[in-house]
Amino acid sequence: MKLYKYFGPDILDKAFSSKKYLSLKCGYPKDFNDPYELFLTIDFNEQPEILAFYSDIIGEIVQLPTTCFSQSPSIIPMWSHYAQNLAGFVIEINEENLAKQFPKSRFGDVDYREKPDDSLQYSLHKAFTTLKPRHTYSLFNEVLGMAYFSKNICWNYELERRMVIDPDETRESNGLILIDIPINCVSAIICGPRANLKTKEALSKQANRFKCNYFEMKIGHSSITPFFVNRTGDSYIFKEGKLLPPSKFCIMCKEPLGNTDTKVCSWCSINESNRASAAVKNPFRMLDSIGLLESYLRDMDEITQEHQKK
């Protein structure tokens, strides 16, 4: 399985500060941008004596070092929020290799929910009724797992997968909690479409050092789904959890093509004859040629505004 970590360009030197590994920052859930982290456990609209029982067993849910990944490198809001408006980069990580390096850590998909899981309520009532240590132990572990691997459904665009890390597998540096990921865990570096030349060159250099794939994400003209281009100009799309070559792509702009027999996309197919014909047929050009375009647009804006008031 591939994991994807989004970064802003300002993190580049810090992430690649060592020649032997990639450094990732970890955090505690209490410091994440979701104020309801660790909240989705039981339904708190519960009888006071049962709620007090739950509180006495669980207390404050333990804060463990956690780092968050996405399951896709092509989520535009993620590029906007975490990669400085598409000017940053994404690291593709092989989870199998990562798990071998951090055997005490736990991986899991985030379950996006609108309400707590009913099964936890059953476990709570069972522990409260029987008062058996094994039922209390099961409740404690179920709550911990649900707290770390569930979030409000409004975050579901992130396609998040988490790594909850054993503190023994981390290190501290200048007040930060870090994990050092060996080179063999990094399978690709993906540069954002708005990255400057300095960032592109630095990322390409790191890809060479890590001996991994290098891609640049592209924003096409025909689809709202981005695509990726490697060093040799070959196109890739994110499909079935990995970056794969498309069945067809435009030989000019490299954007993947749908079910078509053409070798060039519709935009790249526009020729000078098409442009000339469009210019002749454009009614705005006709109005402009006789000096009426500005007054026409002003009058139409006034009509539109009056209509909107009604």
C-alpha cells in the first residue's frame, strides 16, 4: 500500500536534512487542526452513572505521537491546505517497508462518521453491567482505537490513513517529535504544479539521491482530475491506489484521453482556421468593431441587477 504525505516548500530542507532518511514530524491529537480529535467514541447522551463509569475508566485519552497520511496524491484541497497552494510537494511512502521499520506502531484508515459507533455503546453497557475486568479491558481498547481512527465526516475528502507511533520509536529535536524514515521506504517524490524552479530542482535532486521516482503534477484543460508526468514526459494517473500509465494520452500536452481514437485532445486540436472562424462568429467582436460593446455590456449588467432584485 502507498501512503502520501503533503508538504509545503518551506519544509523541504528540514524533511531531507539527512542523507540516510526522511524526517517526518509527528504531533499529538490535541494539537491537530480538528478541535474534535479523539471525540468520536461513545454517545455522551448517556445516563449520569454510566457516563461517570466511562469517565473513571477512560479518563483523558492518552496522547500518542501520530502522523497522518493520505491515500491519494491527487486531492486538490490537500494540495491547497498542506502544500502551500500547490507550490509544495508530496512524498509517496511504501507502507509495508515503513511498518517493518516501526514494528510497535499502528496503522489504520480513518473512519469518517456522523455519529459514534453503536458497538461501543454496547461494550460500555456490558462492562458497566458485568463489572468484569476483561470487559472493561475490551472497552478501553475499543475506545482508544475508535478515538484515533475516526473523524467527523466533513473531513472525508482527506482519505486519511494514520500511523500512531510508539514513543520509543520517535526522537526529539528542537522541541519537535520526529520519526526518521529510511530511504527504502520512499518510492516517489511528486512536485506540485505551482512549485518554483528552485523547489523543482531540489526535489529532483532528492529523488536521485533516494533512487526513487520523480513526478510533477499537472493541471489539465479537459478534466478536473490532475495527472502526473515523469522525467521523460510519460503521463500517469492515480488509479487503484497507485500511479499508473493511462491507456491513452495527448501526444502534445500529455493529458490523459478518454475513450477516443484520436491522439490529440480537443484543446490541442484547435488550429488557426478554427480560431479565425471563432473570431468571425463572436458577437462581442462585432459589437466592438462598431463601438457598441462597452455600452451593451453596461446595459446588460443593469438589466441583470434589476432582475436579481426582483
